[in-house]
Amino acid sequence: MKENFPQTENNQKSILENLEDQIKLAKILESVYDQRPKLEDFEGIMAGTKFEKEYSPSAIVADNAYVEKRRKDIDEVNSSMGRENLDHKEIGFQLSEIMQAMIVDRMNKHWFKDCRAIMTSDYDDLKVGIDAVLKHEKGGYLGAAFDFTVTNQDKKIYEKLAREWEYNIKEGRVPTVKYFEDPDTKEKSKLLVPKFIIGASKKDVEDLARAYLTGNEEVLENHPLKYVLLLQIEEQLQTILDYYETNDREEFSFAKKQYEKIQTLLRGMKRDIHADENMDVDLYEYSKNNVALDMMRRFRIMRERGGLPIEEK
């Protein structure tokens, strides 16, 4: 349904309504898509370790089969949805994919000092829910799960936060990216990496996409999403560390140390970008209107109340 497609300001049509724009943007971001690890390239790695069998030819075949099945299941769910819901689903998926590539590209063009980013394999995307890994030259890694909010509803963000909390945080478990290739050394291995949800709005994605298409480096370099995504990570990080501080159990010690490393890196990253010095927008107002960040703050309040439900807006 055409009216469901997002519109940019000044009555510009969404990039999703212009196939030519989509092709141009995909070409610009081609190198980002190309860097996704291919499972076959990992065959035989970690030989002589307890993980050797995980990268045998049969294991690689099984993981590729998992990807194919998950993709098929997703397609079947989509095809069973009503036309209106499917349009929203398709929009969300396409803009989420575009957002991932743009943010990874900006990270590799010095959005954050001393950081590199790489998109994950299809397997880790679908199995672990981590879309990209950010590497800091000081040795820290963090995993990013990008989410595009099709509407102003925050249910999707809440569900992702709650799922991560139940499956990993409460168990003291740190997610594992199985097919990781270091962006600098090109070494292939598995990687334990703390995971964070990063959310953006329709307007964020459209702003960045239009800036790519018009070559507007000022918008690309100084868009407030750069700073707000750090606030989103910070909010989730503090919620997690508060939980581990008040539940000082031995089985949480390893996970706690991994998240504390991220906290140290994050503080430095925020100092380095000096976002408020370069932006034409009011960062406070922008942050206040960010649906994902608001939900993360509300989720933290819920955790402070011992998991009691928070009031709906």
C-alpha cells in the first residue's frame, strides 16, 4: 500500500519508492556488503583446539543449511501476513539493512576515533542476532544489533531488550560470534562479544541515505545519531552493570568484566567526538524524541523496580 511508505521532509519520496536511488546507494555501500564473512572461508580454522570440529566441512554445511531454513521460515511468515502488515515488514527489513551498512561505513570513516567495524555473517546475524562487531584499537569489542523502528511504537525494541536480558544477562552469558574475521589482521576465529541494541528512526535512515546520494559529508559526519547510539549503548550498559553489582555472584564475574571493559571504552568514545560542538540540532531534543533511547531508559526503570511492568505511554 503506497501510503505506508515513509516520506522525507520537503515532500521528498522515500528512498524505497525510488529504485534508481536504491541501486545508487547499494553501489556506494558495496564494499560494506562485500566484507560480510563467508562461512566457507572458515573451514579448518582453529585446528588443534577444542573448537576444531565446529569448523569442519560438515559443520559448515549444517550452518549454511540453518541459514537457508531461517530465511525460508521468514519468507513463509511474511507471505502469510496481510498485505498491509507485509508492506510494513518489508519496509522495516529494507531500511534496517540500509541502516546497518551506512552505520558500519561511517564507523569505518572515523565516526568514532580508533574504531573499526565489520558486518557479521548471515549465520551470526540470524543465530545470535548480532549484525556487526565494533573493534576498538585498545582491544575492546562490542556487538551491535541494529533495529529500524517502522512506526513510533517501541514494542519491538522492548522485545529485543527483554529477550537479551532473559537469555544472556540473567545467565551471565556473553554472546559468541562464530564467524569473526578481524578487520585489521584478517585472523579468523570465534569471538565473545557483549551485545547491544541500536535503534534508529525512519528520518535518521532517510537523512543519512539522502546525504550519501548527494555527497553531503557534513550531514554524514555530524548527524546526531552518531552520538545518540552511544547513549543507547550507555543506557543498556548501565542497566546490566547495575544488575551485576546488586547480584554479586561468582557466575557473573566473567560477564561483568567484559561489560566493564566496554564502559571504559565508551567513556573515551563519548569524549572524543565532542558532538555538541558540531551539530546544528538541539542534541537534548533529538535524544528526547528518540524512540529507542526512550524505551531503553524505561527498561532500566523497570529493572530497578525488580522487573515490574512500566506504564505504557
